[in-house]
Amino acid sequence: LLSMRTTTTREVYYVFVTHFRSQRECDSAILDVAKVLGVSRRSLGLSASPKGWFCGSVEITRRGTLPSGKDVSGTIDGT
């Protein structure tokens, strides 16, 4: 809190994975702490992690055509 750093509840779970049986248990503990302190999760510098986020190199390849006949084949390299 003093450093004003923010993070996700998912990161908290993975940093302290040996302390929790599941992500759900971690989330519940975070909400309990916030309730005891009388503050929101956000004010603790914590936010929920949107589903579908990932990190690392990504390459998406698609082959095909649209109904109009336009070729949509190609590669997107996200490295």
C-alpha cells in the first residue's frame, strides 16, 4: 500500500500459491481482509484479472476466405 503498487488477485494467488488451495479461496481471503479494514479491494491496490489475458510470444495464423471470396490468410507475430 505504501508503494502505491497495483496488481491482480491472480498474481497474489500465484505469489502465495502454497498458502491457498484455489484462486477462489485467495479471492475470498482478499475480500475478507478488505471487509475487516472497511475498504474496497481496489483501495488495497488489487483488481480482478480479466479472463483471456496471457503473456509471452504469440503467433496467430489463419487460412481461409470470407464468403465474399476475399483471402484472409496471414500471420500476426506478437513477439
